[in-house]
Amino acid sequence: MSFQVELPHVGESVTEAVIGKWLISPGDKIEKYDPLVEVITDKVNMDVPSPATGTLTKILAEEGETVPMGAVIAEMDTGEESAPVAAPDSGTVQAASSSPSASRIGTLVQGANVGPTGGEFLDTSLSTSEPEAAPQTAASSSTSSPRQKGFSPVVTRLAAQHDIDLNSLVGTGLGGRVTKKDVMTAVEAGGSAVSSAPDANDSREDEIIDPTPIRRMIADHMVKSMSEIPHAWSAIEVDVTGMVEWRSANKESFQQQHGVRITYLPIALEVVANALRKHPRLNSRWSDGKIVLKKAVNVGVAVAASEGLVVPVVHGAADATLVELAGMLDGVVNRARSGSMTIEDVQGGTFTLNNTGSLGSVWGGAIINHPQAAILTTEAIVKRPVVITENGSDSVVVRSMMNICLSFDHRIIDGAEASEFLQSVKSGLEAISLDSDLK
Amino acid sequence: MPEQTVIEAVRATMQAEMRRDDSIILLGEDVGSRGGVFLASDGLIDEFGEDRVIDTPLAESSICGVAIGAAVNGLRPIAEIQFADFMWPAINQLVGEASKVRYGTNGVKTAPMTVRVPYGGGVRGGLYHSQSIEVLFAHTPGLSVVAPATPYDAKGLLASAIRSEDPVIVLEHKRTYRLVKGDVPDEDYTIPIGKAEIKRPGTDLTIFTYGLMLHYALQAAEMASANGIDVEVLDLRTLRPLDEDAIAESASRTGKALIVQEDTPAVSISSEVAAIIGERCFFDLDGPITRLGPPEIPPMPFSPIQEAAFMPSPEKILAAITKLAEL
């Protein structure tokens, strides 16, 4: 019995995947659960297991192709007999080209006598000028004006068939509606509304790189976030002298005592997670015109892996101790760098922390990790002369300063709330001193 | 190829069929020496005599009832109803009896009869000379209903109706009788009952229509093409049975359907076409199935201004095309 192999759904918000490598060829036999094909999603790479024991008969999604979750990617045969399936009714269709000539359809006789023999009837001429009446369409259609964001059945079907991201198309229909024609134009242009033809401005010496599947995923994700989420930005300076002093004094003893390295990242993570509890709107997402406040505080941590940016998630960050956070981070970051993350490692994120400071950056306007509400960057810690006011007198001292920059979804969060959140993080970090008992 | 009007094609076809087959008789009000109210049978009584061209009393139930009796007993009657508006007394004979002959006799008897019916408006005919009556018969299993709109189709479908072993209602739009002129080959041919025809191929949307509205739709399509809208026009030609495959094929291909008819839309041919498209083409549709017809009022008005407001026109069809195409 032959059947179709569908790309399995692998987790929330993962809507499509790139076919990496087929691990067997058509004609090969495979056992149930043995790896069939590698797929790459914007979050994780994985092997799709064979759904049954049998023979791979046909590959329908080629390597490098982007396919939606649930799409048919291959055909297999279990070798068992099954009842024959009736062939689909092809129907007899009348070719458009068979339409008759104009002379056979006939022409209209001007001034023709339209009445019976007596000619009692007058001609209501075709050219009679008529009152400007709106077309009298049936009642049902007069109320069926299209929803602005609705896709018609054929548009939905064609987009799925040809792997077209409808959100990337510019609709030419009423109110920007994406029409069947728009989809077909995109199909002819090679799957994207944006022309992939080389720009006339590119000279022959310029190198053109085909992005890797991961790169393309990142690109799509960024476009989606920037086009859907109205970003706003805010930044604040934090005096982290106390945190720096604490870490340099405690890093060896911490590792000895708890068996895990302590960096600034888990410390910042703990402070941010606690601030998210206080400001739940920062830990939310915009969904179909509603704001969903997420109960769990699962903080994604942006990691630069060899193939590109990945964002492993530390689950339950607000309920973990610093030692636990350091341990979880260590594990997840190592898995991210070695490309061995699990689905659990990448799903369920509710907020993202981006430690760009390790690269020397002092300010950044990050793109929100869609569909989250905000992303925070911790920038480089630099020693700077700072004016400190103590007992009414100013003095200039050298302090370790760090900027933290927040990008937030302005649909959910206003500037005041964003600043309150930044203040919470700031005071949390500035409360750390040499005397703190962090664990 | 000789050019004929619809009425000339109807007359020539009846004449040719009666020459071919002696069992064909013609009966109706004034079909004899008067030659029919529209002159459809002009001269036929001279050629075929009073036994085969029979003037009847003003009784439509009798005309159709006599036709059933003649058909069941071996003749092939063509009954002419002077105006569709006068047809209601014959409903019982046609819906109640003719449609059931084959079934009721377990196939032993059939009623090979044709009922020719001038119908439709736009002729200043007012309340009693303008009606569209197709739905009542098209709803009835056991009857076939054809509605040719061109001289070519009038010949081919009338010939098929006369040769059919079962009753066929032939609806002839009276406005087309002398308005539409086109090529009609001399040689014998038939057009199968139940086959629609694409009268104008197009890609952007399909107009489904029949009768006089075919010509208005073709005019509107021509006007739309000046605006860059490529309209397909499908002539249903047979209203029972509808050519479901042709309807679905065209609607699927263009993705947009506009159904135009002169009859009021509620519970009508357009309802049925819309249902077929909805059932068979859902995943190919790129817009709402749209219907254009007159307002739901009892009669076609007599006042020229009101009649024009009532009737769909090329301009109204163009407006509907534009709205659907630009969606």
C-alpha cells in the first residue's frame, strides 16, 4: 500500500522547514522510526523518522526546498495490498479554444422588429440610456465584501502548493488583497514577490552568495518581525562596578563550590527574569488583536553559532537560582554551538536577552524575536569617568558602566512602561556589590 | 454560409425536420393559416397541410395534453405556446404528466414531444408578455429545458429536442428572434442537450448566462476588454440538465464567477449554477460567486424607464464585471 509522508509538526510557531538531506534514496527500504530526512527549521535541525516500514518510492520535496509543516514530502510503499482507489473523475472539459466564431454567435440587427407579426411591441434599444443604477446583484453578494486580511480559497491553496509566503506578497486587489494573479506572478518569479534577478547595479566582479537555508530562515524571520511589529527603542546606563567586583572576587570559589562557571550572563538573566515578573507586559505577545501575558518566564539567549544566530531558551528562568541558571545556560549554549539542540531547547521563549557586549558593542537596536514583545541587549562593560553625588558634593570617579538597550512592541508597551522595566533591571544590577551573597 | 435570424432558423429547422420525418406534427394557437404569432411557422401549413399543422383553441393545457397523447401514441408533436406568460394552465400537463411518462410506464412509453416557448422581456411587453418561466420546468426531473440564444444554437437544439425520445421545453427569447443574425449551415446538425459552450474565452472571470443576456454579456465583455479585463462568457444553452463539468471547469480556471440572468435571482438558474460552483470549485475561487439579475418584484414593468431599470443591461453587467475583477 502506498501512502504519503507528511512533514511532521515539530512545535509551536514553527510553520515551515527546509529539506536538508534525504538520508535514503527512492527504491531504498527503511524501517519504521529510522531517520528518513534531515530538515532545518528556523529553530532547530532534526531528523524526521520514517513513519512506517517500507520502501521510499518518490521524493516530492527536494533538498533545499522550503515546505510548510504538514506538507507531503515523499511517497512510500509498505508492500501490502490495498483496495484499489477509484481514479479521480477527470470530467469532460470543454476547451476554451473551442468557442465558436463571431459569425456563428451572430450579430445584432439594429432596429429589428421585436414584436410578434403585428409589431405591437416597441424595441427597448440596447443603446437606451439608462439611469446610473448600481448593479442589482443578489442580496448575498452585496454583503460579501472581502475581509481586508482574508485570503481566498484559491490563494491559500496555490500558496501552499508553491511555497509562497503570502505575507511577503504585495496585493494588487481591493484594499491590498492578495489575488490569485498576485500569487501566480510570484510563482512565475520563482516563489517570491521580490525579484531575485541580479540588480543592474551589481557589477561582474561582485560576488553573489546563495544564502544557506539557515541564513534564509533568519532573513525571513527578521522581515516578519520588522514588518509585523512596530518597534520602539529605549536604552539606559547601568553602573555595574559592584557586579564586576563581585564576579572577580567570587568566580573561582563559585566554580569550585557549584561546579559551574559564573559569567555576567546568568547574573543578568536572573535580574531580567525577576524584572519580567514585575512587568508582565514585557513577557507577552500580540496575538490576533489580543495581548497574551505569558505565565512562564522562558528567556531566550541569543548565541552566535558557526552557521548563524540561534536562540536557545532557558525555561522557568524566574524560578531558578543563579547556580541553576548558570548550569542551564552552560548546557544550552554548548548545545547551540555544537549544533545539537533539541526541540525543547528552542521552543516556548517568551522574551529574549542578547548579550552583544561580549563583542564590544555599546549600543544596539535589536530586532524583536517574533512573536515576543521585547528584546533586551546587555552591552559592553566599559570603565568610564562618572560624576557621583555623595552628601551633596559631586566628584568624578572611574566606574564600570554598561548600557542596556530595549526594543519593544509598541502595540503592547508604551515608553513609560519600557522605562520602568529598564529601571527595574538597572536597580537589580546596581544592587549587586562585593558583599552580595549570590547563589 | 447563409445568414439567418433566430426566427428564420427556427422556421427552417421545423420545416426540415417535418420533411425528414412524417410523424412530426405542429400544433398551437394560430400556427396554421396565421403562421404563428411570431411567424415561426409561416408557410408550413401550405407545405404540410392541416393534418400536420394544427390550429388549436386558446387552451394551453389542451395543447400540451393533446401533444402528450399524440407523443405516447407514436407521433412527434411540436407544441407552440404563444407566449410563455400564457403557459401556466399547461403546468399540470407538463410537470404533472409529460415528465413522468417514461418513469410511470416503466419505460414502456415515452413522450417524444417538443414545446416551443417564446419567453423573456425587454420588448415593452409589460406584465403579460415578458416573463421568464424557466425555473419551474428546469426544477422538474423528467423534463429537459434548452434556451438557445443564437440562430446556430436555435437550429441545433431544436433539432435535438424534436428527435429526443423525452419531452423538451425549448425556450426562445422573443427579443432575440429578429435581433440576432448569424451563420446557420444548411446541412443537418444537432447540438447535444446538456452541453454548454464558451462563447468567448477569457482568463480573469467567467460570466455564466443564457438567452438574451448572452448578447448583453458579450457586449459587456467587449467593453471590459478595453479596460484590460479578460472576460470569459459561458453560454449555458441547456438549463436542465446543466452542463456541470463545463461550469466547474471554467469557474475553476478563472477563479471568479458572475452569473447573469434576466429572471429574478431568488431560487433560480443562477442559484443552481452558484451551488455547482460552490460545491465543485471552492478551492479554486478567488472571489465571491456573484449574481446579477433584476430586482425581486412580481412583473417586468411596462414603463420604458422602469423596464430598463428592471432589465440587466450591458452597462450593469460591465459594472459587476469591474467590481469582481478589481477585487
